[in-house]
Amino acid sequence: MKYNNLRSFSLLFVLLALPMMGCGLFGLDEQVVIPSDAVVVNIIANTTAAPWLETAVTTFNNSETETSSGDPAFVVLNAVESGQAIDQINNDPSLALWIPEETVWTDVLADSGDSSFQTDCVSVAQSPLVIGMWREVAEALGWPGLPLGWLDIGSLAADPAAWNYYSGGTLGQSFKLGHTHPGLSGSGASTLLAIVQAAESKTEAVSVGDIDQPIVQASVGAFEGGVTWFSSSTQSLAKTMAERGVDYLTAGIMYEANVAQLGGSDIVAIYPLEGTFVADFPACVRDSATSDEKEAAVLFRDFLLSNEGQQLAADNGLRPVDTTVSLPATEAIDPSQPALIFAEPSTASIFAVQELWQEARKDVNLVMLLDTSGSMRGSKIDNMREAAVQFVQQMGDDDYLSLIAFSTEPELIVEHVRVGDNRDKIVNAIMNLDAVGDTTLFDAIGDGAALLTETTLPSTANAMVVLTDGQDTRSYRFNSATAMQEATTNNATVFTIAYGGDADENTLEQLAIQANGNFFEGDEASIAAIYEEMSAAFGGSVGVGR
């Protein structure tokens, strides 16, 4: 039985590319001063629309558009995914305009107790959900002459032999697939629902009963079994895929706009033959906003719908809702697609497919390496302990964890225990860690890698987290090269955190890259946010769900 919290989600082999799960603020910089008499409109919007909205916000603010009372309207943009937005909206009554991916997310918000964004929504742009794939991969699979579908790529990701047949062994040993976290991102939930739609051969909205069908559960399980990369946003996924290359990620589920925003033809949009969802980016005005805020929000929405605003949308890869403005075809995208469009899902279906994902996820076999050398004394180790405890509290029952504390020697504190049976024991062990002694970083990495090799199981995925605040000062069994070699030979994904400016950032970054992980730079202020990011990656209780 997995950790019984339906806000917990799937294991992610590879951490997210962003340094923390925070949001981006646009439309306001050091050179811009908000007029003292301005009506400020705080907007929260999906990250895929952010490149368009950043430009639109700047243009709108510079236009000095006034409300009926003669006060200038001024927009401040906060760009996050739909699942993340719900928590922020619940905690911030000043947000006056929300642009999620689909209207159903206003229903999800209403399910949490806030129905203030449901009554005044107007679509301002569109973008279909696609399979972003390296061109050389797509061509090896017969594209563009041969249509590809959701179930096709799920089968390839789950079957290395089939992948080797098509790729000829030149594009990696396996088909590495990624999508976003269904609790944080609408595209993640839509990806899972698209698998359900494909398995049921439906374009009309699927029901909770459809999701409960054995064939559907098997299809989702097979698809998720082949996923090796999850992200908090489609924008981050697309960027990381482009930066890290085909060896890191073969294909990622994203929006057509994300492909277009990459600005090249190396990654192309595949429109699944079974059909797909189309995000319509509704701009929803909050009922509880003041009358001035509502008026200013509508003025900005009107600008987005104007010919100038729609042209800016097209320039940033989004499909305008104004039919007089066209999204130009490129080698990477095809505005004539998709041929089939799935109906928007219900809130109940989103929650049901999130629960199914939780059950389908592959459990993690994690070794956590924590620096307890003398330089970690004081608030450093206090903050590290608190963040690590929160991380463990959010792991799944069927995950396995080993804990190695390293100072003068690496010490195995907890050895390969099932988290659900030992959660309190692990928490107590972390809280009892003290800072004293030297730093045996390389020996700890070598020991952690050996432990993963000893405890690996077909049903789990190996991962290692390394946190240190300094250089290695004492290791005698491993050096930088041998520790890195050991860590990358057991198919483990390694995530590293340089905790402060004195850490060996070069070694930590190279280790993470070679082991298909990610490197984080952290300090006492950001360590909790980094562990929150990691919690999402390992199926923690983040985002939305019942």
C-alpha cells in the first residue's frame, strides 16, 4: 500500500531543472516604477504562456492605459503551473486575474474552497499538447510519413528491444520519456488522461469509471514504467531536453508552443494519432477583486485579445484565438494539426488519474548522503535537518531509503529500510545528526554507490542525493574520479547540492550531469526550497489532489 496521501505522486528519476519551485515575476524591474495612483493587477498565469505575457505586460504597462476613473492600470505577472497556482491563489487574495491552461483548473480550485475564478473566463490563446521529439528519433520511427500515437511511444519507452529495433542502437539503449508532474502542471494531468483516452479509443471526456478499467490501468502503468524524467513545468522540461540532448531525454510531453519557443527544428512536435488535448488559456477575472482591479484586469485581457496582443501570441508560438492572425508553420510544428481533439476533463477525472499515477509509479531506492562535518555547525545543519525531515515525511510508503552521514568517516545510519515501516525511525536519525570532524565526500559517494548496487531491485529505481558544504579533506579509499565512476556504474540517478560557497561545485555538477541528475546550488535560505523541489521529484505531497 503506498503512502496514503493523494497529493503524493510519481517517482521522478531526474530532478527538475529549476533551482527551486518558486514562481517568476515579470512586468516589474528596477527601472520600472509603479505610478502611485495606479490600479495594480496581480496576475498568475501558466508558464507556457509566460514568454508571450512578459512582452504583453511590458507593452501594456508602457501604454499607460487608464481606467474609467483616470488611474493607470499596471500589471504584475507571476508565472507558475496550474497546480502550483492553486496553493498560491488560496493564500493570496490580491491575485485578480488567472490564466491557467484550461478552465477545468478553476473547478479544481473551487474544489479546494475558492470558486471566485469561475464566472468570468475568456480564452486568449491556444496550444495543443504534443510529443516533443528529437527530429532524428522521429525520422527513425517513420515520421512524418508514419503517424505516431500515445500508445506507440509508451510501448517504445517500456520495451528497450523494440526501441533498439527502430533506432539501430544509435540513439541510446532506451527510449527516455518525460512529462510534467500531474499535481503541479496541467500538462502532466493531461498526459495521463490522454493515455486513458487512447486506451479507451475516445475523444469525448473519459469518466472515473473509464479510468478504473483494467486495460486503462495497464496502459498507464506501462507508459509510466518507461518515463525517466518529470518536471514541474513544460517550459522547464522543454528547455532541459534541448540543453541536455537526446542521450538525456528522447521525447517529452509538452505544448506545441514550448516546441516553437525553442526556436529550432531539432525538436519537432508529434501530434498523436489518437488525438490530444488543446489548452485554451482562459483569462479569468476574480469575483472577489475590487471593482477597479476587475476593470483593469479586463483592460489587460482586452489588450491580449487585440490584434497586437494576438500577434504577440503568435510570435511566441501560441495559436491566436483571433482567426485573422495566423500561427506560421515551421519545420517543427504544423498548425493544421491535430486532427482529433479530446474533450476537456472533469475535476473528478483529474483526481482519479492522479491517484492511478500514484499507484502506477515505480518506487525509489534512495541513498541520502548528508555532510555532518564541523563546518555544518549551527544554523546550517539545523536547516538541513528540517528540510531533510520534510522530504522523508513526503516519501511514499513503498520507497526504500538508506542514510549515510559523512564527516571524518562515512557512517551508515539507516540501511535500506522501507519508508512506510520506518518513517519515524528515519526522522529521528536525521534529527540526531551532529556536525563534527572532517569531510570524506568521495568515500561517502563510493560507499553510497556500493550500497545502491547491493540493494537494487527490478521494481525500484536507484537514486542518490548528495549534500555537502565543503571540499573533500580526508577520503583515502576514493578520489573524485573513482567516486564518480562508482556512482555512474549502477544505473543510478545522482542529485547533488552544493550547500554554500565553499562546496566542491565542479565535482558535484559533473557527477550530477554524468549520472543524468541535476546539480543545485543552495544556502541556508534556499535549502528548504531545494528539498521541496526534490520532494516533488520523488513523489512528495505537493500540488493538488484529494
